[in-house]
Amino acid sequence: MMDDMFKTFTMAKLYTSQKKYTEATAIYKYLLKDDPHNKEYINALEYVEKKRFKIMTTPLSTRFNQWIDLLIHQSSIERYKKIQSTLEQKTKKNEVNT
């Protein structure tokens, strides 16, 4: 459990920026207990809860497809790096031989 001294608006914003919406929600609710009419807290909590709900309601098939796309992209980057490395090695060999 997080110490109360770390339950600040800044920490909640940090969690939000890191997409740790559950943690941010808990802090905003904590802050609203002391200041229930704070519009900034209320708006931030609404935003975070919408984000949380969107993630929770994203169909598993969509998430799986996104994951596959990321794997394919990563694989392409790795192949590109290998090709680039091979070309650099060949270039160095050609420079030494000339």
C-alpha cells in the first residue's frame, strides 16, 4: 500500500502519463476525500476512468492483433539492423581492400 505522503496530484499525473490508470484512479479518489469539489481532481479522475474503461473493454482479438503487429514490426527492425550491419562490414572490407 502506498504511503499517504506519496498520494499527491503530481504522483497521480505521473501514473496517468505512464498509463497506470488504476494507481492514478486510487490517488484521485483519495485526494477527492479531502477536497471533494476540486474541479481539477474531478476532471482528471473522469479522464483516467475513461481510459481505464476503454482498455478494459477493448476486445481481446483487437489486443491480440495489436500485439502481433508489434511483433512483426520488431522482427522487421531486427532484420533491418542485421542487413545494415552486414552492409557496413562489407563496406569496411572494400575500403581495406582498395
